Amino acid sequence: MSMIPDNARRQLREEGWCVLPKLMNPPELRRVNDALDRVVGEMRRRGASTHSALLDPNDSNIRVYNLPDWDPVFVELLRHPACLEIVREVLGEGVIVSNFSGNIALPGSRPMRIHSDQALSVPDPWLEPWALNLIWCLDDVYDANGATRFVPRSHKYTRFSEVPKDLAEQTVAFEAPAGSLIAMDGRVWHTSGSNRTESARRAMLFGYYVRDFVRQQVNWDVCLSPETQASLDQGARELLGMGPKANVRIGSALSRLSPDAELPDILSQGARENA
Ligand SMILES: O=C(O)CCC(=O)C(=O)O
């Protein structure tokens, strides 16, 4: 049975986003939050910076990269059945994880620059979704605590020249209870909000999935430790796009010498798949 209600599916297609509320139950949410707290504690213990000065105006944003290397729970999140269902529906069967990182916006945090993630990975024109963000809310997220801000329907912009200069002024904040998953078309223009609260944390995890011919932001073969790599099963390795082979799936029927498939069949099959 589908985990994605029809109205959410329609909203994702037409508006570029949808929220699947409370996909994690309280113990699951606690487990993920505990893991994230451990990561931040360990980064501090090692003296690693949690401030990305290239992205964030001040150090009230705590950035955590390479999540699958820190705890198996993050690999489980990437493979959550709802995530796999929705990425396959939007991007098709050939999907890999380009990046998985966390951004904890503490009081005083300020917005980064507005962008679409597909525009970070793929030159224009952006005619189809080649990327999808699946964002886990580890706290209630809302305007005042700096929830991600986005421009509804901005996935319709196909070129840099179409993107309005005042786009940052058209954003609205996501609102979702802790444990929810936000699905956002990779072409949606968005930014982080300002956390204007006294004490409310806003932690969100950003799973960035792409079609498997798009080069990943992270090379997992290099970034995951040998121990993590050894712990991954074949399904996880494939989802992370790991191993000696990279971009060989799409044209495989075309190049393979096979007595069962003649060129005209392959050409019409390819035309159907690309339609
Ligand atoms: O933290 C957020 O709300 C947005 C983060 C983001 O868009 C990014 O890191 O690219």
C-alpha cells in the first residue's frame, strides 16, 4: 500500500513540495536526535568546525556532513520506505543519494543564499526533476524558529534568466511537526530561515537524491570510513552509488550485444522511457 496520499503527490507535482506528517514515531525520533547530538558532541571533542562560513552568516547554524558515516540510523533514514517510494515515483528507478547532511539552526541563525539544489548540480535548462530533497524535521519547524523557506511553484523556472531577482522576498516557511518528512522538488528555490526564538532549536536533515547520471555532491567511496563501508549491504551501496561502476545503466541495452533485442526495439523502448 502506498505511503504517499494522493493529495500530497499532486501537491508535489504542482506546487513543488509536500509534507508527510509525523512519519517517525517518538522513539524513532528520539533515536535520530540522540544520534545527531552524539555527532555534534564528537565533532566538538575532535575540534572539528561546525560552522560553514561559506554558507552561513554566523555560527548559530551547526552543519553536520557525511551523516551515513556517523551512525547506521542515518542510512536507515535514507532507505525509509516512504523515501524510497517517493524518490522512485519522482525520479524513476535509477536514483542515488548525492548528499545527506544536517543543519541545526539555533537562536540567532540567519538565512543562507537562496538557491535550488538542482541548479547547484545541473546546468540549465531544468526541464524535469532530476533531483529531490527529502528533509527530515527533527523538531517542530515553523517560521520563527528558522524553518526552511521556499518559493511555491518555483520548480517551474527552467533557466537562470527566468528566476526573479527578488525571489528571496517571495519565500514562505515550511511548517511541520517533529518527525515529519518534507519532500521538495530539487528545482524549488529555497533558503534557511532566521531563528528568532529565545531558545527553540530547529534541526533538519537534508537527504538529496538525484537521478543516477547526475554527479553526486559527495563521493561516498572516499568519504565513508572502511568500517562504515563494510557495514553496508548491497542495497545501501547501490543507493549511495558506490563501487567501481558509475554511469553505465542508462545506455546498457544500447551497447550490449544481445540476440534478444534488435536496435529498432531498443530505440522505441528508449523513446518511451525518455518521453
Ligand atoms: O537549513 C535549511 O533550512 C536549508 C539548507 C539548505 O538549503 C542547504 O544547505 O542547501
